Amino acid sequence: MHDLSRLLDPRSIAVIGGGAWCAAIIEASRRIGYGGDIFPVHPDGKDIAGLRALRRPEDHDGPIDAAFVGINRHATIDMVRRLAALGAGGAVCFASGFTEARAEDESGADLQADLVAAAGEMPIFGPNCYGFVNALDRVAVWPDQHGMSAVESGVAILTQSSNIAINLTMQRRALPIAFMITCGNMAQTSQAEIAAALLDDPRVSAIGLHIEGFGALRDWEHLSRKARERDVPLVALKVGRSEQARQATVSHTASLAGSDAGAAALLERLGIARLDTLPEFLETLKLLHCAGRLPAPKVASISCSGGEASLAADLGAQRGVSFPPLSPARKQALREALGPMVALANPLDYHTYIWRDTAAMTRAWAAMAGPEIALTMSIVDYPHTDPRDWICATEAAIGARHATGAPFAVVATLPELMPEAAARKLMAGGVVPLNGLAEAFAAVRAAAAPLPEPSDPLLLPGATGALRTLSEHEAKRALSQHGLAIPRGRLAEGPGAIADAARDLAGPLVLKGMGFAHKSEHGAVRVGLAADEVEAAAREIGAARFLVEEMVTGGVAELLIGVTCDPAHGFVLTIGAGGVLTEILRDTVSLLVPSRRAQIRAALLRLRMTPLLKGYRGAPGADIEAVLDAVEAIQSYVIANAGSLSEVEVNPLICTPTRAVAADALIRKAE
């Protein structure tokens, strides 16, 4: 890990280059009130933003803590080498044309490698990077406009998109942003490494990560461990849900998993809650900054409209948020504050009988808090015409917060109906101002996401060459050596050898023609055969080789267990509904290898088909322990063959009340 302390909190900043971007760096620093030494560097020694430029960085009298390198990509490499030789604290590399431009310029990857070599031990952000704003220490190495101002504490946001970063600095939701950092190509210093460095600053209350791709998986594991130790929540906006799933040349697993399943499994494993939109992302960070993690997604909702109460109930249910019923003590306190005309429930429509009576509003709102409530939410939309009549709501919320000490929020159903001035007053009073009802419930769900149990280090993919698909017989034998139960069976060369192969097998039998990727789609499978029927069936199929097996009977459910090698996320373990309806049902969960038995069990029981596995309407259930044994056997094979493995699939795994047997198996691995 690099030491980023001088780069992120510099006493001196060199701005290298002569374009408008470099002048903007100086202006951005002035705007936020930077009090250190900032100086331009240009070979002509010209004036830049009112400052006389040095001709070389070597001419600066004193250490250079941070440098913005705003010159072309080839010159950037030489300049970074010179800065490293000077002992600089770090550099932001602005130039593009490195790996992000590989499609247009094949030299980009080589140049990026040269840049990393030139930096040596000196940390660099980028290339293709905008830089950062540190509002805690009034630092802006930022070549554009920004909307940030100094704060005493706040959240950190790291993004791989400079434009999104600019937009987020302009938010007017009263969210205190301590750091805004763009990561660029992450040639040397990863997004996770930068985030881990920020955890050393106790003024950072939560960290938000806009992620395009992970890379450096060990860095992400380190970040997760350190964040847990420091009790700093992490949330993410991970793009890529709509990306086309990888082409499934052979298995169902690859088409079902795709890249996003691996990303979701990685975030869950790391304990990083995932949001879907920028507004949800910002509101979650605000909630975490004000209230920290919530013990459960259980809320009390207060509004003066039945329509809003119903809307809250529906949106909460959609987001997995619950509304615990009112306790007798809370009902009594509410009745005293509201009188006999109000029906008491959660969500509560308290009508408008007590509107403008701040003391009564405070008593009623405070009564909605309780030990079983993680967050009490009052729905208030402030009019933009004349909000003075709504001051009572602001004061009541602050009063309820002070009276109970419990987390309290004021939520505007429409984001634009939470004025920034009101939001800042609420926040100063310890109340969370939330912009948007849907966003508020998404924030509650994310803030209440439980931290997973610590996991073993991820199994990282090894190098693979040309791939070979093992025959079903080979695949089953290989997996059985790791403990997977398979049917008794025999191989036969041609229809004439089938009778001998089937002689000592107990019927009913299954006959399969070899050489087909999806046998059922080619009519190459016959089931429920007697020994004297297999030869005729083999002649109908017409294959050169056959596998005849004892048929697995008594199945109560069929599962798919698959593992794909995902270079971005490791080995993705998919468990789902199996058999011929696998891709139609798409009832799957994904984990990463290795996963512990308890983690596998929890994932298995999240499937929609869980009632079948447990025994539906009096029917016998599956042997769950046998299913877990099967998954662990497959995982054991993956771990032993990680250096060459591409994918493994067992589909179906036939689950009976006493065992779990692999009826079909596929393995693709390097030669």
C-alpha cells in the first residue's frame, strides 16, 4: 500500500502545464480556501492564473507534496519520473490515451506500464484522472468547477467517472462531502487502496464507491476488513447490470451468472451495500453520516395524509422495509397527543388536528419511536411558495429527536420539496433530512444491510490456455474423487456393446448418447429403460459412444450447481433451479469461491424453490445436508484445479430425501 497522506493533504502543490485546465486547478484551490503553497510549472515561465510559473519542478525551493501533471501522455511519463526523483508525495496524471484508448491506439497499454515504472514508489492517481477535492483540509487538485465547501466531517466519494464526480459535487441535499476523488485508469493505485487510506481519517463517516470495474481483488478484501475494524460503512453504485451476459457456448451457468452476478456476489461478500441510482446513493450516504448503520430495516412512518401513509407502506414493502405494530405504551402516548379522532397504526396518518401546535406534534412524533424501531420518519413536503408555516414540522422533528435520542428523519416525498436551508437546520438538530420517499426507503434498506461473517480469501483465477470440454463420464469421475455422488454407470462403444454394459446395473436405466453439448435438445437421452430396451434405444439415438447409468429415483427437486471462472471477480458459484427449465425459471443465487458451509446454506435457502427443498404441502423434503455436501465437493474440485479451470456445471443435481446425485456434469478446462 502506498502512503497517500502527502498527496491528499499537501502543503505544496505543483501545477505542471500551461493549458486552461492548469489555470482551473489554481482557481479551484482558491475557491475552497487552500492555504498552502501552489505554483505553476511551465518551460516558458509564463503567468498562469496570476502566478509566475517556474520553468522546471526542480526549481522549487522545498518539497513537492502533490503535483497535477496536465501535459500530453508522452511528456507525462518523463515528468512523473522527475517528480519521483525529487521525492514528491504523489501526482495526479490528467492525460488520456493510455489503456482506456486501446481500441484506437495499441500503444496505450505499453505507455501505461511505462508510467507505472516511472512512478516507482511515488503514488499516482490515474492516468485519465481529474484529481480530487479534500474539503476537510481545503485542498482542490481539480481542473474544473466544483460545488464543494469546507466541512469538519463528512462522507468520501470515489468514482471512476470524472463527469459524475463533478455533478456530485454540485448536489444541494445538505450532504457534507469530505472527499471527492476520481480514480481514472487506476494504473498503479486502485480505488480500493485509496478508499482504505481514507479510513485512517476519523473525520470520514462513510465511503461511497461508484464502481465501473473492480480489479485488484486483494485490495478490496483489505478495504472490507479495514472498514469493518474502523466501523465505517461502505456503499456502492456498481454499473454493469445491463451488460450482455457472457456467451454460453456450452453451459447454462455462464449465461445465468454473467458478469453482474459476480459483482453482486463480491459486494455482498465484502459487506458493501449496493444502490441503483445516484439519488439513492447520496441519500444512503447522508443517512449513514447522520445515524450510522441501522440495526434492522424497521421504521415508523408519520404523515398527515392517508395517501402518504399508504404510499409509504407500499414503497417500504417494495424495498424490504417493515413497519412494526404499535406497542400499547406507544398507543397510549399517541392517544394523549392526538385525541380520539385518529386511528392509530404504523404507518400513521395523524391528520392535521395538531398542525402548528409544535409541542403536541413533538409529543406525537416522539411517541412513534421505540426500541423495535430503527428509524422514525416524518413525511414533510416543504412548499417552495412560503415554507414558514412548516417551521413547526422542523422544530417538532428536532424536538422529538432530542426527547427520545432515537434516530429520526424528515422525508420529502419529492426530492425538490426538501429545501437545502431546511435540510441543514434539520441536520444541525440531529435529524436526517431525506430527499425523496423511494430514495429514503432504499437508504434504510442499505443502511440496515447486515455485515456478513468474515470470509476466507478469494480464490483467484489462474492462467488458462485453449479449453477442452471433458466428456460427461470424465467430468463425473473427476468430481466423484472430491466426494460428489454420481450414479453407477458404464461406457459403451456403439449400440452393440450396450447390453453388456447394462448387464450388472439395476433398472430403471438412463441411456445417453455422447458428443452432444445439450443432449436433451438433440434427443440423445432416454430414461426409465429396462436392460433389454437399451440396445434398441441406442440405435434410435445413433451416437458412436454411449453412457448407460442407473436412474436416480425419488427426486423431490432438481438443482443446478455451477462455477464459472470470472477474471473480474474470481470463481462465481451459482446455485439454482435445475433441469430443463433452468433458464426459464432463472431462480439462482451466486457466491464466490471459497464459501463456507453456513454461507452456502444461507444462499440455498434464499431460492424461490426453497419450499420444495423443505417439503411442500406435506411432501417429503430434500436432504439439505446431502445438497451441501455436493456443493462442497464441487467447490473442492474447483479449488484443486483453479489454475486451469474455466467452468464446472452439475445440472441436474437430483435431490431426494436421502441423497443428492449428479445426473449430468460438465467441465471445461485448459489442456
